[in-house]
Amino acid sequence: MEEKTINLTVNGRKHELKITPNTTLLRALRDQLGYTEVKNGCESGDCGACTVIMDGKAVNSCMVLIWQADGSEIVTVTGLGDANHPHPIQQAFADSGASQCGFCTPGMVMSTYTLLEENPHPNEDEIRMALSGNLCRCTGYGHIVQAVQQAAEEMSSSGGQK
Ligand code: FES
Ligand code: FES
């Protein structure tokens, strides 16, 4: 298939790619642009490890073809914060022991981000529902729910979404 030029903004940085248009957003982010914090778990839309925010919505990047993302704004987990300046959600995941092997964590954090943007005070059922597309092999989900609750409290006491 013929390559096309695709424009993407990732974590505020603009990229122009020459790429076959049926490449997935996941492959483009990881293999061409080096955003390896976006994890490849199943590549079939089942695990949520590859979740990124695309134009304000959480998407499984393995299910988006790159032509569909042309011109879009993407945020990955490193776009929220880093070890020195963690986002409250990242801090809450660390504090709550919600990250064991850490493989699911980037996707969990991004799904949590969109949840709290839409619903700053979710109850436990709403948290579990919002994260139902994100699978974790390690934690049993209790610590993850606790992390989301901690992040919600922290963000609402500090005046809302950061
Ligand atoms: S890698 Fe995309 S949903 Fe699993
Ligand atoms: S922390 Fe290991 S898969 Fe979730």
C-alpha cells in the first residue's frame, strides 16, 4: 500500500509521518515515533493497555488506523506527568500500590483521566465500569479502585482537573 503523509500532535509535539495508512495508531506511536509507554498487550481491542487520549477521548490505539488519527491531538501517559512532576492520578497509583508489573498502568491512568474529567466524583461501581476495558493481571483491582478514589479526592480538593 502506498505511503501517505499523516500529521499528529503527541503530548504537544507535532509529528509528520510517511506511513501506510492502514498502520495502527499503536504501531505508529511505538515503532515509528518511540512512544513506548503506550503498551501493546493484545492488539485486538481487548486489554486496554494501549489506551491513549485522542482529541479528548480515551481510545484503544490498536483499534485506530493511522489515517483516522490524521490531524488529531494525542496524549499518552507521559504527557500527563513524569517521575519528577507526577499527575495526581500517577501519584495516586504509586501511593496505592496499584501498579505491580506496571504493564496495564499507562492505559489505566489514561482511562482514569477521562473518567475524572467527565465525572469528578465517581462511586466504586462507576470506577469499575469505567475501567472495565482495562485488564490487569496483577492487582485484583482493589488497589486500582483505591487509587482512582484518591486521585478524585486530591483533584477536587486542589480545584479540579490538572
Ligand atoms: S493492545 Fe490495544 S486493547 Fe490490547
Ligand atoms: S499491574 Fe501488572 S498487569 Fe496490571
